[in-house]
Amino acid sequence: MSNYRNIDVDQLARGFKALSHPNRLKIFLQLVSCCVPGTNCAADEVQECCIGDLGAALDIAPSTLSHHIKELHQAGLLQMARRGQRMDCRVDTDTLATLREFFEATS
Amino acid sequence: MSNYRNIDVDQLARGFKALSHPNRLKIFLQLVSCCVPGTNCAADEVQECCIGDLGAALDIAPSTLSHHIKELHQAGLLQMARRGQRMDCRVDTDTLATLREFFEATS
DNA sequence: TCGATAGTTCGACATATATCGAATATATAG
DNA sequence: CTATATATTCGATATATGTCGAACTATCGA
């Protein structure tokens, strides 16, 4: 019945909002499909997680891309760290788990 | 790697967008906690699924509530049917499953 | 030091969204 | 038929969002 007593509705809504725009969702899909932490990504092969790579397929301006990445970051969906000239991005698995648990609780 | 080939990104984004507003998320939470189809809801007890009930805790105008319900409906998250003066709402389990599967695929 | 690469910040602008109240529709009870 | 309960539609309005280009910051290489 109510597994929902302890949900932080606003936090959850922020997560959904971050994924609610097709371009941002594509960015996130790109990220989870190449470098979920813990995934066997064959190390030297496909670790293309920098911001430019995430937006390569999107045909939007760099400033717009930067804006979307920031939204995802502020929603807690991805973490960032500088690597030389680039910014490495990776999925924040805790937030992802929170969202997943919401749907598991509805079943 | 990519379990994401066949995802309809726009459809998925519409689902997330519908859940991205705190009031709409609360409405949906109310709905899933009282009448997910298949749930043992003790029939005559708590079947309070009409629109007025869904918004009872929200302190928004009826027109605003109607608007949010419509958004959830158009995103495929809930189905509606008239019952006398009232509109019965119930969760659309197919759409819900689509969203859940997205998160399951990211693990 | 200078130029190139990668990303960010800012201001402007168009569009979308949330909200309300008033008017309207639909159904039931007297 | 009328009054009431429930919900929707419409128009107005304030705020939020997505996008761009220009200017800026940070890092690396020659």
C-alpha cells in the first residue's frame, strides 16, 4: 500500500525533470551506455565520457550542451571531474538507484 | 552495452516530464498507493480514485488539478473513465512498466 | 608566450508551463 | 425542471525553460 512514506517528492521530481527533455535524456542514455561505473567497458576502448562526446550526436550549440549537462549534474544524475582540458562525466548510481526504487515500489 | 536501441526517447521523455512536477508526482503517488490495478485494495474500502480525491491534499484550484490530470493522461500514465458525476482514474500499467524497464536496463 | 582545444558564463529571445477565476458541461437528486 | 456536485475549458498572466552567439576561462602543446 504505502511504500511512499519516506519519499522526498521534490528530489524525485528533480530527477524526472532532468530526464524530461529529449536531448538531456539522450545525453544520459549515451552516458549510461558507455560508462556506468562497474560496467565492463574494456578500459582503453570506449571510455568516451567527456562532455563533447556526450553531445556529439545532438546538433546543439556547446553552450546549450553545457547547460543540459549542468542540469543533469544539479539533479544528481551525473558527476563530473576535470581531466586535462576535458570534463569526465559518470553516472551517479545513488540517484539512479533512487529513481529505480520508485518504480520498483509501484509494482 | 546498448539495451537502448529500441527506446522511443520522446515517449520516455514525455513520461518523465509528466512526473517532473511535484504536484503531479504527488497525484500519481496518491493514485498508485490507492488503486494500482491488481492490488489487493479490499474493494469497498479505499477505492478513492476520482479526481477530487486525488487532489484533496494539494491546495490547488480545480482547474489546475484538471490540467495536471490531463497531462498525466496524455503521457499515458493514467487512464480515465466516467462513473456518474465522477471520473475514475487508474494507473496505466503498461506505461509504468516502460519507465521501470528503463531503469532496470541501467543496472 | 601563443595558439588550439574544451568547456562555461552571460544576455537575449522565443516558447512552454503553472496557476487562477469565470464560464461551461455533465450527471444526479429532489 | 431546478439545484447541487463534479469536472473541464478558456483567457490571462507570471514564471521557467531551451536555445543561441559572443565573450570568457582553463589546459595543453609547440
